[in-house]
Amino acid sequence: MVQPDVTIRGAGIFGLAVAHACAGQGARVRVVDPNGIGAGSSGGIVGALAPHTPENWNAKKAFQFESLRLAEAWWANVTKVSGLSAGYARLGRLQPLADERAVVLARSRAENAATLWQSFAHWTLLQSSEAGDWAPHSPSGWLVRDTLTARLHPAQACRALAASVVAQGGEIVTEADRVGPEVWATGYEGLAHLSVDLGRSVGAGVKGQAILLDLDRRGEPQLFADGLHIVPHQDGTVAIGSTSERDFTDPTSTDAQLDDILARAIA
């Protein structure tokens, strides 16, 4: 490639998405990552695209809603250009309610969603008897079903984005000199560097755990229960994951938490 119009540092989901968008506008794009495509958290398996609760509305929640609303067409374009699926589908989510107080709050949120989600998606209450055998146990006998939650397969999404960049004339390399405009999308390592440069914390990584089950429930909604995201994928697997730790140096907790997740899945 001749000198690129823009260089993207980082071949995770964000860097590749920026590269895909730039290439789609006719820019010569170079993506640089010494570890390869989706080598960090973007190469994972969970991929829950879940909305904030429809209350205390603010600019952040509005931005997220708009992103979820536009996601289906955006990922369809990635698939068209690349010839690869990102595993995207908007199949909604089921979430059990612990007690009567949670039920009352959920009813209030349903009223908010009717306005804030602009009839694009819905937040409704279901009795356990209506939810089917895929639904988790609900102590109150009620569950929330929202139709805004979507999923994709992160590792597959990275591969699809990378293929779309190459299909549009871009390149993906492990090293390159710094020339011209650059976008840095280097994940939690980049946040650490920024924090040092700015003399204040601008963010940090959060350690997650996940397992993948050979279980085909591809047409079912996601589940969110006891802090676990349970995501059926289109390839006939189910991912179960949680994000709970900010300490990357503790070697004692991860195995125990994975054992607990697996025990819950088996139960």
C-alpha cells in the first residue's frame, strides 16, 4: 500500500470498526496490531449487547439506544462486504425478578420504555408460566422480556470486520512506521498509557470470565440472571460470562468463579 490516509493502532472490535467505516468512505486504511486480530477481549465469546434500563434518561443512554437501533443494518453491511457473519441477531432478553419490589420497579420501567424506546423495542413483564422452558427460575414468578437486547459473537465479528477492511483495499499488519493521521484503539493498555500521560485515571480494564457450552438454543433470547449473561449463538453454542473483577494480578479467584459459573449452568 502507498502511504495510508489513516492508520488504526489496534485490531480489536473498535479499531476494526473504525477501519471498516473509513474504508467505506474511500480512505486508504492500515490497521496495525502486533498481536493480530481480536487478540484481546474483543476475541471473546459472550457478546451481549444489552441496553441500560429505561429510566433517568441522559445523553449516554440516548447514544446507546441509537447505537442499538442502528446495529442491525450496520452489521448486515459488514456481512455483505466481507462475506462473513458476525453472529448478530436482536432476539431480546429474559431477566427474572427477585421480589415484589422488583416487579413494581419493572412495571415503571415498562412505562418509560414505551416512550423512550420510541416503539422500536419493548420492555414487558411475563409470568413464569408464559416464558417457556428456556427461562430461568424467578422467585417472584415474573420476568422482564425486552426486545432491544441483541447479541453477536465477538471473535467472529472481528474476523468479519477484518475481512471487510481487506475487501475494501485496506491492510492489516503487525507493525508499521508512524506516518500520517492515526487512531489509537489499544484497549485497556491504551487507557493505562493515557492515565500516565494525563496524570489522572481515565479508565481501567475489568477482568471477565466465560465458558462456552455445546448447546444449540440459537433462536432463544439471552438470559441475565444472578449477574450472568447467558447468550445463545447462531453456531449452536451458548456462552456464559460475567464481568466482575478489576484486579488483574489476583491468581486465586478466577478458577473458583469459573467453577461457580459452570455449576450454575449445569444446575
